[in-house]
Amino acid sequence: MQTTRTVTAAKGEMGRSEPSPTFGVKRCFRSLREKMKNYQFNNAENKPLEELKLSWEGCQIPAMSEEFAVKRYRAKYTALPMEDLEVTTNDEAIGEWIQNTQLFEMEIESLLKLDFHRFWTTMLFDSEAINSITSFLQESTPCYLPLPTITSNQEIIGLYARILQKVLAVVCRLITNKDSDTEWISKQYLATVIYSNYLISIPLFFDLLTTYGRTNGGILEKIFENIVKIEPKYLSDLEQALRFIQKSFATIEEQLGKGSASETVQLLNDLCLHTLDCATSLSILMDVCPASRDICVKINMEQIITSVYDNFIPNLYRCVYMYDEKSPYVQLLNRARVELLSAFRSIVNTFIGNILIENQKAKVLELVEALLSIFTLSLSDNVFVTDYQSFYPIENDIEILRQACPKMDTFKADFILQAFLSGEENNFAKLPKQSTKTNYINGCADLEEEGACALPMITEQDAKLSSVDIEEQVKIVQDILPDFGDGFVRKLLSRYENTESAIAAVLEGNLPPDLDKCDKTEIYIPPDNQEQQLLEAGVSRINIFDGDDYDVRVKEKPKGIIKTGKGFPGQPKTAKDLLDDKSHVKELKSRYEAYSMVMENDYDDEYDDSFDAQFSTTAKRPQSTRDVLVDEISSQSEDEEEETEPETSVKKNSLNFCENPETLRAKYEQKRQQKYGNPKRDVVGKAKGQGQTEAVLTNRNKKEVHKSSRANHNRKQGSSWKRNRGMIPS
């Protein structure tokens, strides 16, 4: 080989023994490495880099050779110095971080400035390059902690934003196979290089999700689409990663409750971050990678989501709140709840999308039944059901399924719908809701959490009821633990949901550190209302009526009239003023004026005066002969007036006990005919055997249907009707 001969000649001139051919090639490459820094790349034939060989002083060197790599030690990214969930205010730590990060920024810029040929050789043969990128993705601030919410230092915010952009540019360059017509590699070679050398791996992709997930979702979707397109093996790796997330949730649940009292707080904080990290990665992955949804359905990820949501998160929520009521990690758990609901919704949307695009009815029915089965399995997790219904009303999904598949099991669908709609809020934290200054969810302040996991607000009425319940719970605990004072028992019950949990914590020696240091024999001293009144009024008094609704010293608007001196406000002060007061006369004036007004009523032709004479004769009985004569004269005058009426009118006799019932029936029938006409219905029809008309059959049917409302079924009603009209003597 030409290379071997050149190296051999050089070694012979130096008086050294002739090395082996392999060693000679390596020495040649090492001697050329420094000289090739300024080598001008030339690809006149436009070949891909993996097939191209470059000549250098008689040597044929492959283009993708280690000798073209820019190897050196590279700066790594260091995480922001944090104090709890905020950036530290230590100027020395911040200055050191800024200095290291600026060096890291220079390293990333140097990678971006390399031409296509040297960039790929450096990424292939210099492990420090990919390690530098990985250090940032692993130590960066996650997307659920936006930098403006945890620090106000604009220098840190600006520097971190530039690095975010440049690192993402390097990752995008790793999946690009062509820079120009002369500098390019084939897609097959690109797939082999990035997969075999772990330049792009599923763990690295998950780091990208937590770092860029909510702000660069479109870019991440394009990245995953390209790597899956050129190398389908990534899908099998993704399935293994999702199964690992399932195991991670199980591991988190096992860790809850472990550790000593001093280690518990830090352990709980780590569990909160780990839970949120897994939930966020899963939710964003389903948003940017549709293929992951099918994998989640395959491995029954929805069951893990509902189980973690209903069982683990409430327990972790209680533990964090028990040790620190104002802990910011409570808000991180709320964010984890939202992310898990979003992940479950992505799985549901996958089923609905497949149902809408599927043409085969049998396949549609199968998908519908599978989705209903998922909803049915989640009904046992009541907390999840309540929160899911508040975020994503299930009645919309059921209606889509009804329209897409009319043959689905409607009984099962109605059962699921009613179960979601009637889910009661199972608040697992019996604690008052605390307001925090900063909310770490999306960097928004004063965000109120809703749903089954939200902490309930305690009203005045609830406080009265709880005061009665707390007395009973104190007695229960003291029956089992008689050495404990009622004051310590009240503190204990305020930190646990029920008496069973409080007693179990005492017996297991698993009390919070602050409670463990308290005096176990502490007694309960009720609050003194006198002290509160002293603070409000500023006056110290001892009276049984202090603080009531009529106390003018405490109440701004007391009940009743404030009376000072004799008499009442507005009343006469002397006897002369009392006699001169004629206000009562003015009050009676309006009443007597009403008696002087007579209303003129129009004459009514339909007025029935049949009983006027009877009532007048029975109501007024004459007491003297004069009264009898007057009554006879009046009756004679009435008879004369009746004789002047036409012969067609019916003669009224005042001596009759009541009006003739036949006459009343005739009048009633006449009025009825005028109002309703004469709806006579023929139900007899023709003789048997001659056939009946349609009208006769219709009338017979109506009579048969309505016979229960007439005839002998309303005898009492008819009797009352006749008695009211004087037909039956009473």
C-alpha cells in the first residue's frame, strides 16, 4: 500500500526498526492529524461521505475517518444552584454557574461552526461531544419549572434561553443527512450511525421531552417522526421505555412510607418530583408521538394511570401536607394530576380517531367495545372518575360513539355515563385550603385547583359541626391511649384524616417530627372569648351579656333600639304633648273615606236571581203587622211586573221551595248547546249484519275508552253538582 510504503521510508530515515503495516497506518494518521486541521474538503464527484476517500500527501483516507475529528476535552453543563424549588440568592454560586455555563455555550457554538464533514466525524469519534450535549439535557431545568418563575435574574434567564436554542440546533443537525450537494450521507448510513453509536436514543429523547416539551412540541414531533422513519427499531425501544415507566410508578409507590423521620421530608419531595417527571414525560410523549399511544394501549397503560391517580397520589398528597402545610410540592402534585388526565385523554382520543376513520363495521364495533371496557375498568377509581369528568365531560364521547356505532351496547354506555355523572367528590385531604404566593404550575400565580383532589374550604357551619365531631374523636383516641392529653390529641387529629390513621401512626412510631417533640400530656384550654372582645373593643368588662347581638361596644350595628333617657325616640315627652297629638285621627281618616265611595256595578244578564226571593224571606222575618203588610204589598207589585212579561217566559213562583229542576236542566242544556253545539254521536248504527260506517266504529271506540270517566263512576260529583244548584233539598 502507498500509505505503508510512505511510513516505512520515513521510519527508515529515522534509523528505527520497521513497524507492522497496521501500526504504520496509525502513526501516519496521528502525524497527519495536526496538519489536517486546515484541510480543505473536496468532493467533486458528489459521493456520500461514507463512500468518499480523500487524498492527503499520497494517502487515501476515508472521509469518515477519526483523523478528521476535533478531539479535546469539552466543558459540561452544571445544574442551576437551587434552594428548594427556587434559584439560590448566593452571589458566589450564581457567578460560578454563569462562568461555567458561558464555557459550555462556547463548546456548543464550536460544534455548530464545524462543517458537515468534520461535525459528523467529531460526533462519531469524540465521545466528549455527545456527553456534553447529554449533560445539558440531564441537568437542565424541566419544563414544569419555567425559569422566570424560579428566578428574577435576567442574566441567568437570557443565558439559559440561548443554550436551549443552541443545544436543540445540535440535536436537529444530528438527524439531518444532507447539508449540501457535496456534503451528505445516505439515510441508511445515518440510521446506522445514530442508532448503533447511541447518538440519538430513547433516554435522550425522554430528556428532550422534559426540557423542551411544552414550548417546542412541533420540533420534537418532527424529530421523532424522522428517526422512526429511518430506523423502525426505535419503536421497540420505545415500548421497553414505556414498560419501564410502569415499573417506575410501582417503585414510587413502594418507596412511600420508607425512611426515618429525618429522611421522610426529603424522600417525599423526591417522590413528588419523580412522579411529576414521569407523568409529564408520558403526557408530552403521547402529544408529540402518535405511535406511542398505540403502544400504551397495547401494554394497558390506562390502568396504571387510573391506579396511580386514585391510590398513590392522594396518599402522597396527605403525607406532604402533614409535614408541611405550605409546601410548594403540593402544587407539583396538582400538576402531575393534570398531566395524568391528559395522558389518559390521549389514549381515549386514539380510540375515537380510529373509530371515525374505520370503514368496517365489525372493526368499529370492536373498537367501541374496547373503549367502553376502558371506561368500565376506571369506574372503581372514584377520585379519577370525578376529576376526569370535570376536565373532559364523558357525555360528548358517548354521543360520538352512539353516532359512529348504533349497534353498540347502549345499556353499558348508559351505565358508564350515569356513573361518571353521579360521581361524588371524594376529598382525600380533610384540611383547609391554603393560599400560596407563587404557583409552580406553568408559572401562573393564584391558580385554583378543582376536582376531587382539591382541598375543601371550611365554612362557619362546617366549623360548628366539626367542633362536635372533634370531641367524639378525642374521646375515641383517649379510650385507647389514656395517657395522652386532649390538647395533644387535638393536634394529632388535625394532621390525620381519621382516628384510625392517628392511632396507627402513634403505635407505629411514625409521627411527624414536630408532633413527636410535643408534650403528650398537654391539656386543651378552650379559647377565651373575653380576650377576643378585649382586642376588639379595647374595654375589659365582665358581664354575661358581653358580646351578644345587642352589645353596642362590640357590634357596629346592634339589634334593637338604642334608648338613652326616658321614653322612646319620637314619643311625646310631656302629658300636654300627648293630648295635643292628633296623629291617630289622621290615620283613621283614610279608613272612613273608603266607606263614602260606592262602586257601581253593571247589570249582568246572566245573573241567576232564582233564590233572591227565598233568601230575602228567610233572612228577614217580620216582627210586626206593619212589616207583614209591607211584605205583601211588595210581593203584589212583583207579581204585577211578572204579568207584563211575554208569555214565552217562565213564571217564577216565590212560594216554591226551589226552582223546578226540569227548568234548570233545560237552561243548562240550552247554554251547553250554545257553547259546544250538538255533538251527538251515533253508537247504535245499522242492524246487525248490514255493516257499520267508520263514524259509528269511531264513536263506539271513544265511548269504550272514556266510559270510565262518566256513568256511575262520578255519582258523588253529580250529586254535589245538583245540590249546589238547588235540585236536591239539603
